Amino acid sequence: MSDRLLLRLHADGSLAWLALDAGGRALSGANAGAPPPATLARARQIVVLVPSEHVLLLDAPRIAGTRTQVAKAVPFALEDQLASPVEDLHFALPERLDGERLAVAVVARATLGAWLARLAEDGIRPDVLIPETLALADPGGGLVVVENGRALVRLGAHASACDVAGLADWLALAAAGAAVPPALTVHDFRDEPRLALPVPVVSYRIRQHDALAFLAAGLPREPALNLLQGEFAPAHRQMPARQLWRRAAALVAAAVVLAFVYSGADCWRLARESAHLDEAMQATLHEAFPTMDKVLGDPRQVMGSALARLHGGGDAFGLLHALAEIGPVLGSTTRVALRNVEYHNAALEIGVRAPDVGMLDVTREQITHLPGLKAEVTAANAADGGGIDGRVRISAAGAHP
């Protein structure tokens, strides 16, 4: 996998490319045309050099504020030096906004958009887009690259491009303004004789080969300016990270959904268990107290109330309490025999056999004298074989019959 893929977009729309290793060294010579898709896919970074004639390199005074504030202020600070309205231009700033002067690259929005559209035709989505002159290494003096019909010039911190025919006049004008350093180096990639230049030249190398490899050697690891920023910033290199965030968000959403599903399933399971328990309690209540089936309420509370009544809890007349009271009376004589017991509507009705009506009435009187009880004879019939079968109704004293 190549660390960096360097392309050069010529003014006529043609392309050339070469791959660089992690140290910035070319892995091969320049190749004409667009890189194969496999080569594009393997590159960690794609850098494209664009014609310098269309990019104006300026500097502006240091502007205080955030990067967003500086980006908004710079176009108006340079407006007097521009021939086009700032609304039609794109301004690129350095990554670090320090120093007394601020380097700025200016290009027409339409031109930048056309470059990106041309690259997209071959499936190229660049990470860095810079003018060719920013790939000229600064040797501490002046540097000139001459090609067929055009020349790239680097004079200290200043860089520009011009046609070959006007190079001599351009250098003469720069020398008049003392902008040409004393040590000027020229790399001539034409198959033509050496140019006559009006300034001192310490080194002139003619008939050089592979201009793109030469530019690759001078390309800084981190270019000072990248035209792809702001609305033109490359988004495709952030896609893997965005995909990871999307996957993480999807996993979180799935976890939340699963938590809700688990909670819903658990609630449904507990509701079923609760319903089964309610059914079991209702069945137990029916078995123990059939008469309580029609009583509304929680089966536990209904059964608790019924048990309290049986035990004589509260103000209710309890079965067990009543039996405990009348037991000694019935057990104190053998002349009265208990035949059956019925309990309903807070009243105890006992069936007894007595030798005569008088003894039945004596039994009633004994029960009546017990604390909190009252008794009345509800039936007295002659029994087969002699004696009386009677029924005595026992309830709480003061209760309505």
C-alpha cells in the first residue's frame, strides 16, 4: 500500500501520477493518465497538484479571533488586491494561524469546482489540493522550473507561474524590486538550449526528466495550504470513522431495543405468573369459603377477612369463637347431644337432641348467659325413638336476627 499518491492535473485536463512511500520517495517514475482504481483504493492519502496560474498566493495581516472568525474576515481584508468579487472566490488558510502574516491561497470557486469535477470523472477524490508552486522546495535561494511553454518560480516565501516567453521580463522586474535572491537555481525540463536570464544563476540544469518526480521530491509532508477546506473540505476520508460511529450508534440502539424487549417480556412473564397465582388463590378461596365467591376484591384480603371472622377477629361473630364459648355448655351434660353445626351470615346454628323441650330451653338459657352471645330456639320436633330434635340459633349479642 502506497503512503501517498501524487497526481498532477494539467491545464488541458490531462493527468499524471506516481506513488510515494512513507518517506516521500517516489516508488516509480511518473505515469500518464489516471491511476487504476486499485491504486487509488490502496493510497492512504491523495495529493493533487493544480495549475498555479489559477491560484493567487497572498498574505494578510494576522487577524485575532477563532478560525471561523478569521476565515470570514480574510476575504474582506484582501478585497482591494482582488479583481473578482469575494463572493466568487474561495480562500484557503493555513492549518496553524500563527505568525505576524497569514498566508492565503485564493482561487475562483468555479475553477475549483471544475477541477474536482474533472477528478471525479476518473473516480479520484483528493485529500489535498495545492498549486504546483507549493511543491517547489525552498533551497534558501531562488528556484525556477522550466517546462514546455511555462515556468514555475519560487523566490523565498513567494511563488508564482508564468509563460516561458515572459520569464526573463518577470525576473528582471523582480530583480528591480530586489526580490530575486543572489543564488538562483534553474531546472529546465525542455529539450531546448539554456535560456538567457537577466539575473545571476548559480546552477542551470538542462534537459531534466520527470518533472512530477522532481515536484514530488520537494513536496512537504504537510503542505502549508490545502485548497480543500470549508465547503470544499473532503468528507470521504471521514467516512470510515463515521461508519464506526454509525455502527456504534446502531449497537447502542439495538441494546436499548433489546433492553425494552427483555423488560417487556419479563413484565409479560411476571403478569402471567401473577395471573396464575390469582387463579390459584381464587380456587383456594372457593374451596375453603364457597360463599365468598361473589365477594369482590383481592382474594388474599377476602380470605384474610373470612379467617378473621372465623377466629372472631374485629367486631364480627366468629365461628371458632362461638364454638369455644358454647363447648363447655354442651359438654357439661350428657342429656343434650350435638347433632350438627351450620354457620352462615355471622350466625351459628346447632342441631341438638334433648330429652324434652324443657331441657332444650335450659340449654338455650345457658348459652344466652354466656358473655356477648344470644340464643334462640328456631325448631323443636319430636324425634323418632323419643326425645326432641331442636335447633338453636346463636349470634352475637345485639346483632339483628
